[in-house]
Amino acid sequence: MIPSIVLLVIGAIVSSIFIVSKVINYSFKTIILKVVASLFFVAIGIVAFCLTPGYFYFKLFALLGLIFGLLGDLFLGFKYITSGKVQMIWILSGMFAFAFGHIFYITALLKEFYIPGNTLFIIVPFVLPIVIISLYMVVAKKVGINFGKGMLLFGLFYLYCLTSMVSSSLSMVCLYQFKKTTLVMFFVGALCFMCSDFMLTGNYFKSGTRSKAYRATYSIFYYIAQFIIAFSILFL
């Protein structure tokens, strides 16, 4: 536990430095800070994987989710120092990396914790996202968020992966009646992830410039999400 706490503290410090750098002046140095900050939640995942006995599949797929989160951070980082088609390639690469990360998280939850015979708890996680996305798209249109024709399908695919991860964690929490600490932590992390990404789409796909506080907030939500998910492995 102590190595993970040390990594968490250092990771929180580096993440804070990255966020300050991001809102003041995004540069190549900021990308490096972003990747280093993300390396810490991956490192916590690796330490937790090694120290926590059993639950191999949950640990494996959760760690893969964290690693793909790191890749997504790297790819999206280049969005800020490129333009045109190259910028769009980095955005799509980041979206797909995070989408696969969410798929790994979903796999970790259902593979390890789903109890056969509880069909409702495996159907709802993949139906509820359709409702959430529909509501989100209505709100997004009203506030001026526009994915554009070229990005709409990719955006919907990503949002489905994201909300499925959130609803899967909620489903497993309910299945175990909020009695498993790991699942409760994972659900809190998933909620923070969704808050971050819903704010992020407002930054990427809405005209105008967001405030420094806005950009800092979604980054804070993101790192809280990934660190909580990584730390949840220790409580299996």
C-alpha cells in the first residue's frame, strides 16, 4: 500500500503542474508533463497488480485500460501543437485509444464480477447508454456543441464506450449491493471520467474559447478518475 500512496502523492503533484502548464501556455513541455503524470496512474496499476492476490482478469484488463488511457493522453496532447488534418488524426487516435481503454474496463468488470443468471445486470449496462447519449445530444445541441459530419459517428462510438463503462460499473455496484469497495471506487472513478469527457467535448467541439478554470476542471476530473480506478485494484 505504501508504494502506491507514494506514487499517488507524486502523481498528484505532477498532474497539478501539468494542469497549470496547460492552462497557462500549452507547449511540447506540457505534453511531456501530461505523459509523465499519466505514467503514475499506470505505475500504481502495475504495483497493485503485483501486490494484490487473485482477481487476475480484473487486474489485467484494468491495467490495460490504464495503459490505453496513457496512450490517449499522449495522442491528444499533440492536438494542441498541430493543426488541420494532422490535428484531426491525433484527436481520432486519442479517442480510439480511450475507447479501447473503456472496453478493457468493461471487460474487467464483467469478466470478474458478473454473476451468471443475473441477466438484467448485463443488459442494462448496454441499453442505458443509449438513453444517456440521446439526452446528452439534445443538451449538446442546445449549448452549441457540434461534432460535425466527419466526427459524429466517431463521437457517438466513443460516447457509447464511455457511458457503457459507467453503466457497467453502476450495474456491478448494484449487483453487489455497494458492499465491494473496489466496485464502489471504480464507479466513482467512472463518474469522474464521464464528467471530464462531457466537459472536454465542450472544449473540443464548441466554438469559442473556454476559460482557464473550465479547462483545469475537466483535467482534474480526469486524473481523479484514473487514479481512483488504479487505486481500486488494491482493495480487491
